[in-house]
Amino acid sequence: MNKPSIYGLTLDQLKEWLLAHGHKPSRALQVWDLLYRKRVTDFSDMNEVNSECVQLLADTFVIQTLTQHIKQEAADGTVKFLFKLQDGSLIETVMMRHKYGLSVCVTTQVGCNIGCSFCASGLLAKSRDLSAGEIVEQIMNVQLHLDQIEKDELVSHIVVMGIGEPFDNFNNLLDFLNVVIDHKGLAIAGRRITVSTSGIVNKIYEFTDAAIPVNLAISLHAPNNELRTRIMKINRAMPIEKLMASLKYYLAKNNRRITIEYILLKDVNDHKEEAEQLAELFSDFKDRLYVNLIPYNPVDEHSQYQRSEQESVLAFYDTLKKNGVNCKIRQEHGTDIDAACGQLRSKQLKKDAQQ
């Protein structure tokens, strides 16, 4: 049986674990500093920690569970990693360069059960959730990559928008967030972290009550139930009315804006009519959100969908702006590599199957 990743423990959980095993909780701070500030990758390098404690940690946990399977680098500095897990599963992680810093998009599940009809991530059903440690380790591996190329750069932003539905792996998601925002470790500010969900309504309420100071994004992609149900099967169980109620609850409890993600699909959801419906949908709280208009990255297996024409994208944008909705057209990253989420993994799995 594989040992769990030590990255999966929050600082409080590590303190409790050490105390339960006869060691001073204060040693957790030493271990934490070595893991996240000095970024050691082997327990044998923890020379500052009591040797018996180090041995106990090494007997129980591992530091690195992911191995780099493929790395693709784009001309704009985007790097897409395909990592292999201990059980042989493959996941994607993406590092993107922005004017404001370095952002990492992490995966939370092996596969996805949400079944959005345009998405490469859901081409294979979910086989399991990632542990909190496996999610944290994606950040650490990107940071180690930066250390190795001697860029003297730190990961500054995180988006939880990779393969899988984060709210379908809720407890591990919360542990991951508590690890990366801890000021004694990576200390990534909550305002620089965004979690995206396709709209699991009950978990939006739980997430709101958990009061973790990070941002929320909603993958909406359609302004009415008929269209959204056609392209996102989750809408059958959790229609837009229920989703809007949960967002109003979130806004009532948080002094934060919500991001609405809207992938533009040619002749499907990119008409002026849909833009006007979207503006009407948010009429009660349009000052508390902004819409992120996303150009579609075509996926071979979803050939029924194409990228919207630039004229349609600009008309959609203009209609939202004229109706008082804050919006922007998302800058694309890594268009010269397997840009769509899940695309690199899907392609590699096909190659493996053919061998």
C-alpha cells in the first residue's frame, strides 16, 4: 500500500499527528518550513529536525508521489505538465505567465463525471478523487521546476480549474486550500486563489459557510435552462434557479465578486439573444460579478462545437457592457500546445492504448 503524501496535512493536522505519536507539536513548524520554504524533497535532508521524528515521518509519509510524464512548453511561457500518480493515473497541471505573476491551474480528480458536452476533461469518467497531498504537490512540482531553471520566481496565483469538479472532492479541496494559504508555508493570499465549480448547489452553500477567503467562479456557459441542460447535464439536477439562489447566499455572506465563466460556442450560445438573457439573469447583482468570456479550444471528440467568430465574440461582449455587466474576453495561453483542459491527458491515453 502506498504511503500518503505529507503535503496532504494542514499545519494543525501535522501538529495533532506529531502529538499523537509522542512528539512535540512545535516540530511541525520546523517540518513545515523545510517543506514549503526550503522545499526539501527527501526526509533525509531534514537535518534540523529530531532524527527520531524524521524517521517516523519517513516511515509513514512520502514527500513526492507525482512523476513528470510529459512537459509541453508554449511560446508564451505557458508550461503544461502531465504527471503520473502512484497508481499510474495521469493528470494535468498548467503554469501560465501573466503580467501580475505566475498562475498554476490544478487538477482535483482523475477524470470527471460532470459530463459537459464540450469538454475534454470529461472524455473519461472519474476513477477517483485526488488526495489533498496530490493537489498540493502539483503546486510544489511547478515551484520546483521554477527553482531548477533558476528563475527566482514564486507561484503567486492558483486556479482550481483543471480536470475534475472541485466541489465533488470537497473535503480534500478544503485541506488543499488551507495548506496553500497558510502564512507559515506557501502563504499564497486567498484573493489570488480561485475555485471553479460547474454548479453543485449544496456545496456552494457549504463552501460559503466554510468561510475560506478565496474566490469563487461558476462555469455557467448558458443563460437559460433549456440551453444549459443541452450542453451541461448537471443542469438537469441543479437548474439555474437553484444555482442563482446559492450565489445570492454566497454574496450575502462574502464581500467578494463572483466570476462567471462563459465559453463561447459558435452558433450555440454566442448570439445577442443569449447575451441579453445573461444580463437579465444577473440584473439583481450585476455589480457583484464579472463575466469571463472564453474562446473555445476545439476538441476532436466534440466536433459538433467550434470556436465563435471574432465578430460574434465582440458583439456578445458589447451587449453585456451595454447592459451594465462587467466582462472581459479571456487572454489565451498555450495555444500552440494541447491547450484545452484534459486534451494532453486524453491524447496520451490514446497513444498508450494503441501500443
